[in-house]
Amino acid sequence: MRLSLLVLVFLLCGCMDKEYSQQHYVFGTLVEVSVYGEKKAKAEDAINAVMKKFGQMHLELHAWKPSEITELNKAFAAGKSVRIDPEVAAIIKDATLLSDQSKGLFNPAIGELIGLWGFQNDEFKPVRPDPEKIMKLVAEHPQMDDIVIKDDVAYSKNPAVRLDLGGFAKGYALDVAAAILKEKGVENALINIGGNIMALGTHGDRPWHVGIKAPRGSGAIAEIDLHDGEAIGTSGDYQRYFFLDGKRYCHIIDPRTGYPAQGVEAVTVLIPGGPHAGALSDAASKPIFISGLNGWRKAAGEMGVDSALLIDDKGNIHVTQALSKRIRFEKADGVE
């Protein structure tokens, strides 16, 4: 009887994988979903459902390949109304609220400017846009509040609006993935969409443990434990950028000037658990990045972010008091 019991326990343990992960390339970046403490079949089913949804969102929200967004942009430019998918309508409404909160510094309506700088491509080549074109687009002042949605029909009061949700889709997808995993009965998971990360539950008897990438290196500058529902988002000048005449130009455009933001290498925010934690983790880092060294703390406060970190273009690290209590630095040098 004892031998049979030991074999049964072994078999039960053997069919429960500690961690199961999948990686795919979606939203123009590497996506990884890890599930802890579930049978492989259950974990695989849940992750497959998430990846399928990500693929659908990628096709719906693409800014320059045929998608629901490109059709919307055509209608906006022509001054026409167009029926849109209810989920896309909800995404636009959520992005509009966050844009208003940021006083327009987070602005997915400036897709024309992003394209002018060459960042609506799979590969980035040095470009020098015509300053007059930049001035014209800035003067047209496209903003999210120009978009009107009623009964899933949308139009824009400003024909200059061109949606590019690249600075929001990854965070929104974190929230979507978390909902799918919970619906599938998964309690413990980590979702990583190109550095935008959300944790569910724990990794066994400890929190999920993640690193914050060094902007000018391959390693991590710091590490942090994420609690259930928390999301972390990073915006940096090191993934989508080009050099021109020895100067780095990144994809984060300041809507006020029409030029790529300067003076900052990276911004990381930590968002408490909540229904829109993922979306906020993605959107909030942009106005903080654009506001620069002199205005980043104020911008963080306006976005309701207590835990934030900024690395300036000299490599100095600036961190809020709330985040300093949670984060562990590889080196203490240069931390303010």
C-alpha cells in the first residue's frame, strides 16, 4: 500500500509542470507568456488563447499595413464617417482618456508625424524631414479629442488626425491577456510584451522577479519583484531609433515640437494592480519621457504614477521615493 501511494504521488507531481512558456513575435516585438504551477495542457491552452488574441489585435491595430486603423485614418483624412469594431472603439476611448490626462503629451493622433520620421516601417533608416512639413503638422494640432465615436461609428473633427496606437497597444494587450488567463483558470503567470510586463499571482513561493534593462548595454540596471496584478512599462530610445550626423533620433515624438524627444534614455513606471494597469503602464511612460529631466516628476504626478525611474542622456538614474523602496540596483553609482 505504501509503495502504491508513493507512485501515485510521483505521478501526480509528474503531470504538473512548474512553468510553461511560449514566445512569439507580435506588435513588432518579442512576446513571452509564462504560466506557473499548472498542468502543461492547461497552460498551453491558455497561452495559445492569449497568442491568438494578440495576433488578431496586431492585425486590427497596425498603423501602416492594411488594418482597421488604416481604414479609420483614410476616413478621417477624407472627412467621412466609418463603422468600427466595438473593441477598437473601446481602445480609442481609453487612449483618449489617458491622452487628456497627460495634457496631450501622450498623443496617438500624431501618426502622420511618426510616419514622417520614418518610424512606421519594419526597419528604420536615417531621414531628415522637411522642417516646414513638421511645422505644418504641429500647427494642425491633431489630438485624440478630435475623434468622435457614437454607436460604433467614428469620424474626426480634424482631418489631420492619423492614429498610431503603437504607444498604447502593448499595455492594453497586457490587460486583455490577464483577463483571458484568469478566464482559463490560470492564477500565476507573467506576460512580457517587449518589456511591458504584468504579473499574476506568484512564481511558486515567491513573487515574479524581473529586471530593468540598461539602455546602453545588454544587462539589467536593476531588478524588482512584481506582486499580483502589478504592471511595469518602459519607454526608451534604444529600440526604435536611428543616428543622423552623430545624433540619436528615437520614435518617441514630442507633439509640441514635432521632433523626437531628447535628453532621456529611458523611463520605467510601476503601476499597482487594477483593471487598466497594463494600459497605464504603457501610456504613462511617454509623457514622463517627453517631459525630460526638468518636468518628469510633475508629469508622473499628473498621470497618477508614484513609482517611476528616469535615466537621463548622461546615464544618471533618477527615481521616485516610492520606487526606491521596491527596486534593487546592480550598482548604486549615479542614482539620485
